[in-house]
Amino acid sequence: MAIKESRARKAFLRTNMVVLILVSLIMILPFIHVLAQSFSSSGAIDQGKVSFLPVEFTLDNYSFVFQDGSIWRSFGVTIFITVFGTLFNLIATASLAYPLSRKELLGRKFLLFMVLFTMIFSAPLIPTFLVVQNLGLLNTVWALIFPTAISAFNLFVMRSFFMQIPQELIESSRMDGLGELRILFQIVLPLSKPAMATLGIFYAVFHWNTYFNALMFIEDRSLYPLQIKLREMIVDENFTSDPTSDFYTTMLSSSPEGIKMATIIVATVPILLIYPFLQRHFIKGFMLGSLKD
């Protein structure tokens, strides 16, 4: 039987819908404006004719972007740290979350407190830099992966998910002779696909948007990730003065703004395409991981 809703609840739901639509428009409209500029001619952009639809449609901006080898190199660096970094993050997080989810682990509360402590008080910048330097990771892509191996927040989400797996299943696996590692990788992880997909999205987006760590630890321009390359194009006024680059010389004589917008779209779209494939696991995994045993 359908439940009759009161007028107050209907008004609340309608207000919620209006607010959510307005917030969505505030977030989506700037992206649509950037997309429209990326497909517009230089004359239309310079004259301010472009709002939310392309004016004098052209693909020249994307053509310039795809001809620039440095962007492809940064694209490759970003894909590597996103794929390898996410896999490493998931393995490291699961390896620590599983023992912390078992009540029989000695010192579990102390270890949880230590993890919680890092969540509240993060390491200062200079000690972090010195650690990376002493480990020999400076100016390598590993400096963007290893120091961020485990997120304390993601660890607690995965631990909560592991705690919902029946203890009887773990005990029966032990009685069948399985060790803890085999229980983790053959029993627990296959049952934890929603949690793995959810945290995988968190970690992948983090690595794809890596900016500050790359700014601190990377000096070699050939190792710049995509976000640093974008910063060069958008913020740094000197990047167009490189006399050795035919690309930037051509860009100055055509549509710098259009090419910048096209580069932003190229850097944004790939990570957006991941969501539709993992959305089902994302919602389920995040909600289940938030429950407390």
C-alpha cells in the first residue's frame, strides 16, 4: 500500500530537488563553457561570443593538442601512476585493513589508534620531503606512489566492509587449511568487489589529479604528470616563450585559449569515463562500508 506523504514532506522534497538542480548547474555550466570554447574558433573566443555552445565550430584546438608530444608524454606518466598507483594502494590498504578487522589480532586497538592519529595530524611538508629524499625517490614517479600508499580514511572504510564478512566463513577456511594470505586473496577480496571498486575510484581520481606532490618531488620535465602540464599552459606566462617549440609558436599565432580549453577537456574526460562502469559497485560499496558492526 502506498504511503501518503504530508504537504510538509512534499514541500521538503521539492525544495531539495530545486537546490540539487541549482547546485548541479553551478558545477556543470563551467565545464560546458570550457567544452564550447574548445570547439570554437579563435576569432569567436577573442570576441567573447562563446557561452555554452561552440561558435564557428572547429577541431583545430584538439589537432594542436594531439600534435604536442609533451602532452602525450605527460598523459603517459599520469596513466602509469594512476593504474599502478591504484593497484598498489588497493593491495596495501587491503593487506592492513584485513588484520585490523579481525578481533583476535593482538594490539589491534593500538594500531587503530596509530592509523587514526595520522588521519588527524598529517606529516608536515619538510619532514615528508626529507623522507622522500633519503629514500632516493626524489625526481622519480615512485615519489608520487609510495608516500601515499594507504589513505587512513579509505583504510577505515575497507576495514568496516571486511568486518561484515561472517566470522564463520573465515573460521571454516582456516579449518580447511588455508593460511591468512590465502583467506584474504581467495575468500575475502572476491567478496569485497564493491568496496574495492569504491576505493579504486577514490585512489584513481587522487592519482589522476596529482599536483602538489608532483610540484614538490618532480623536477625532470619529462616526468611531469598532466596536471603540472596544465598548470604550465594556464598559469605560467613563460611557457609560450620556448623558441625550440614549433607547437607553442603556432599556438601563439592561433588560439591559445581554445587550445588550453581543449587540453583541459583531454585531461578531464578519461577519468570521467570510469564512473559509468563502476557506479553500481561505487554506491553499494560506499554504503556498506559505512555501516558499523
